[in-house]
Amino acid sequence: MSKYILPVSVFGTAFGCAVLLQNYVTGGPCPSKAKIPGKTIVITGANTGIGKETARELARRGGRIIMGCRDMEKCEAAAREIRGKTLNKHVYARHIDLASIKSIKAFVQKIKEEEEHVDVLINNAGVMRCPAWKTEDGFDMQFGVNYLGHFLLTNLLLDKLKASTPSRIINLSSVAHVTGEVDFDDLNWDCRKFDTRKAYSQSKLAIVLFTRELAKRLEGTGVTVNALHPGVVGTDLGRHTGMHQSQLSSTVLSPFFYLFVKSPTLGAQSSVYLAVAKELEGISGRYYDVMTEKDPAPQALDERMSERLWNASVTLLGLNGQTVSHAHPTSQSAIATVSPELTKTNPVFTTTTSEPVKSTCLDKP
Ligand SMILES: NC(=O)c1ccc[n+]([C@@H]2O[C@H](COP(=O)([O-])OP(=O)(O)OC[C@H]3O[C@@H](n4cnc5c(N)ncnc54)[C@H](OP(=O)(O)O)[C@@H]3O)[C@@H](O)[C@H]2O)c1
Ligand SMILES: *[C@@H]1O[C@H](CO)[C@@H](O)[C@H](O)[C@H]1NC(C)=O
Ligand SMILES: *[C@@H]1O[C@H](CO)[C@@H](O)[C@H](O)[C@H]1NC(C)=O
């Protein structure tokens, strides 16, 4: 009997240490226990991965959850599962394809009709390292879905968010933004040789730049915006990388994965924290590595670049004069929504149903 005590306790200690170390390496559970009854949360890409676990935890805390997904079958299934597990019946599946301006506008229209307020918007949907695909409107898929689609969604929902203050916007960036560069001459990879890794980091850098620019424009409005890196999380995100299916990654590397790659449930903790924590009231324009505020990469702090990216996005989306301008606490009319008239006369919006945006480099001599 006693000869087992030592090995068992060694094993127990090692196991305990591994769990502690894993929590230390990957960040533990959300420290805030705040409940959110009556709060409406919109979350994109909520059918799987971090988004689904974020939706589940926020539902458990009593929120009204609008899950935005492109595949309604998966979305309904996830919503049903969350309703069943949390016994919160206010969990809804809604259609949004962030690779389509038309779909984003239809989603916003429905939210405006159905929801009295929107307290938190979580821009979570993302694609990583897919091939050189284009969105319905001709944008590079990663730039279009991860960044531009959410830029549009956020701007169209801003008046709802402003009417629901204090409200929060949360952007899922990534530590990958550190290697990001923004090429203003070729944002959509029409001219350069496509590099799937660089396209991902450009889209994630764009999100941090945008978070800072938007925070500046929303100063004094009661709407805060922050970006986060959730840590390295085992989800479907790697579906285009090959690594996902390999034998090496599933066997040899699995102990390392245990230490450094966390579950979607743990991966959702930073989104939950930024959504609910009372201590973050009024905090805006920041970047969080998991739950710790950090400085983003130097290029993400470049104010001229963030303004230039804002301008370029407005032009690409044909939103001239329709996004939030620099906030003046006295002027309440800083945000405008897309009016049907403007939409009709706007080239980008009218081309969405017919032909995609032309690549810019083709126009050059
Ligand atoms: N996992 C990590 O280690 C990690 C690290 C840093 C940052 N992040 C960020 O965290 C966020 C969530 O990623 P995840 O790891 O949970 O990945 P995931 O499991 O692949 O989930 C991504 C979600 O986005 C949705 N999506 C993709 N394209 C879309 C589109 N065009 N329209 C609407 N929804 C779309 C997916 O829907 P479908 O199921 O229909 O494809 C899915 O629900 C992403 O922004 C990602 O960049 C993750
Ligand atoms: C988040 O990033 C999107 C682009 O991905 C942008 O449209 C939106 O305004 C940003 N929101 C915040 C809070 O930074
Ligand atoms: C962005 O656009 C505004 C308004 O058109 C302009 O005043 C500003 O100089 C532009 N900023 C940059 C960096 O291009």
C-alpha cells in the first residue's frame, strides 16, 4: 500500500503543477463574476470555437444573445444547445455572412427591427490563412471578413450602441498583428503575390488600428472599444493550414498542445471579461493579450496609419460621409446610418449584387 504513496503523490503534484502552469501560460478563467440580465449581446461567428463558448458563458450570465453566423443549420444547432445547457431561452440564431455587404446590411436591418438596444458587440468571426479567395464584393477574404466586414457592421450598428450606453465593442485581433503590415496600394492583394500568412496578419493589424481610431472617434459617447488576443486556442481556425490534420500535430506535439493550446471554453474567457467586467467601464482603445492590457505592436500605434486605414475603408465600402466622425460631446448627430437613397447612388453598394469591386492595380498604367 505505502509503496504507492510516493508515486501517486508525485504524479498528483506533477498533474497539479501542469494545470497551474497551463493556467499561468494560457490565462485562467475570467475573474469577473458579473451577471448581465437584460443586456443584449451580438456576437459574430458564434456557431463554433471561441464565439460559441463566449455565447454560452454570456447566456449563462443571463444575457440576451444574438448569434450571427453564415450557416443557419450550424447556428440553430449551437443556439439550441446553448438554450438547453444554460436554460436561458433568449438565445437567437441570425444570418450574417461577413463576406457580403448585402448580408451585413440585412443582418443590421433585422437587429434594428427586433432589438430595443445592443449593449455589447463582439466582432469574433474570422478566417485564417485561407487561399486567395475574394469576398462577394471583391475584397481579399481575410481582410474582407476579419476587418472590413466588421468595420461595416460596427458602423451600421453604432447608433444602436450609442443609444444603449454604456455599451461595448470588442474586436478579436491576434498576436499575429505584430508581424502585420498594411499595404495601402494593395489592401486586397490584387497586385502582389498572395501570401496567406501576411494577409492574415494584415487583417489582424487592421483590427487593432481600427479599434484605436474608433475609440478616438467615440470619445465621450459612452461606447467603448477594445481589441484582444484570446491566446492560442484549439478551434477550427486552423482548418486551412494543413497543420490541423497532420499526424505530427495530433500525436508527438500533443503534450505541448496541452500546455500551450487552450480549450475554446478557456479561449472565450477574455471576450467574456471584456464584455462584463465592471472594472473596465469606460476603458477604451486598448489591446488585451488574454486578460492583461498590453501595448500592441508599434505599427498599431501609428495614428496617421489608423486614420488612413479608416479613410481607405470608407472608400472601399462606399460609406463616404456615413461613418462616425470625430466625436464632439456636444454634437449628437455624429453617426449616420446608410440611407436607402445614398445606397442607391453609391457605386460600391450598387455593384454588390452585380459585379464585384475591380482590383485597383488594373487601373494603373
Ligand atoms: N484560435 C486561436 O488560437 C486564435 C488566436 C488569435 C485570434 N483568434 C481569433 O478568434 C476569433 C475566433 O476564432 P476561432 O479560433 O474560434 O475560430 P473558428 O473555430 O474557425 O471560428 C470562426 C468562426 O467565424 C465564422 N466565420 C468565418 N467566415 C465567416 C463569414 N464570412 N461570415 C460569418 N462568419 C464567418 C465561422 O463560421 P463557419 O463555422 O461557418 O466557418 C466560425 O463560426 C477569430 O477572429 C480569430 O482570428 C483565434
Ligand atoms: C473593430 O474592428 C472592426 C474591423 O474589424 C471595425 O469595423 C470596428 O469599428 C472595430 N471596433 C472596435 C471597437 O474597435
Ligand atoms: C482622412 O480623410 C479626412 C476627411 O476626408 C481628411 O481630412 C484626412 O486628411 C484624411 N487623413 C488621412 C491620413 O488620409
